[in-house]
Amino acid sequence: LLARTTSASRCRFQGEISLSGDAPWEIYLDVDGVCADFIKPALNLVGLDPDGTMQRWAADFAGDFYPTALIGMPREQFFQEIDAHGASFWRELPAYPWFPRLHQGLSELGHVVFLTAPTGFPHCLTGKYQWLCDYFGDGFTDCIFTGHKDRLAHPRAILIDDSDSNIALFNQRGGQGLTFPQMWNLAGPADNPAELIIEQVTRIVSPPPR
């Protein structure tokens, strides 16, 4: 498993991307909902029962990325309440059990860069970067923070994200997007999502001979 440390540092962004056929594939990996469990801690923070809410979400709102009727508040208010708890909320998000295997498997197929969107609050940006440094060490640089993930699309770039809209925009700009299976997107949940994604990426980077 990936070891946690306890320090953080500033993130340096990626340099120019080579598009030559022998260049490593860029594999952009979302964090919330893919590597870290954001939903349950967030539901608990705003006063909702995580397990009961998740059950209702799966039964009545499957495929809905943010079911306002279920959450009971606008998305803006939801994130304002989260931000009031500071960077520690984001830093302490639990990693999904499949995270080590997902990162290891993808790292064997290309250059993995964490690509995650800040909410617009400074605490979110700080906490997300601290989360990454806690796993990968002080000065970790393979990360990009932006809500414009589609701007990084190119033919040798793969985006793994739990948002259907992020995937659609990335594909429109010439990248190759893969929806990470969760009940709040069109892919729906999967028993072993990490292995499913690794298999899909393998087929892209090493297609079978015709």
C-alpha cells in the first residue's frame, strides 16, 4: 500500500506535453469519487445519514451527479458548509480501498497525473494538495488543479473521472475519457472498479493487433 507521510509542499505544474507516438501516455486521474471518498464524509458533515442517503441515492436518484431533492440544499450551499471546516476536511478524506491498486496499475501503463477541480474556496485547494502529499511525500508534483479538465485533452491523453460531463467535454476536445463507475454517473457502480478501469486503459494504450 501507498505510505502516508505528514507534510505538504507547493505543487509545480506539468511542463510541455510531447505528442509523438513514442511518448508516454498521459493518464489524468480524478481524486474525489475516484481515489478518495468525498461523498460519505460530506453527507455526514452537512447533517445527513451517509448510509441511508446513499441507499436512497442508489434507489431513486441513480445517475444524478448532485440530486438536490435528496441533499436538501443547493450545491453552492453544500460546498459553503464544507469549506467552513477548512482544509482538514479535504486532507482527511479516506482513500477508497482500490486506490493503491488503481494507481499502481495505471502507473504501469503511462504517466499518471492527478487532475482535480478545486471548489473555488482556498481551503479546498490546500487540503487536496495536502492529501496528495500525505500519500506521495513532500514536494509531490504530479498534480494539476483546475475545473477546466478538457483543456488538457489531446490524442495521447486519457481522463479517468466520475463526472459524465467532464468525460464528454474531454472527448469533444480530442482526448479519451473513461467514466469511473459510480452510482451517480451513467456507468453505474461496479464490483471491482479499479480492475475495470485498468483493463479499459490497457485496451487504449496497447490495442490488440488487427
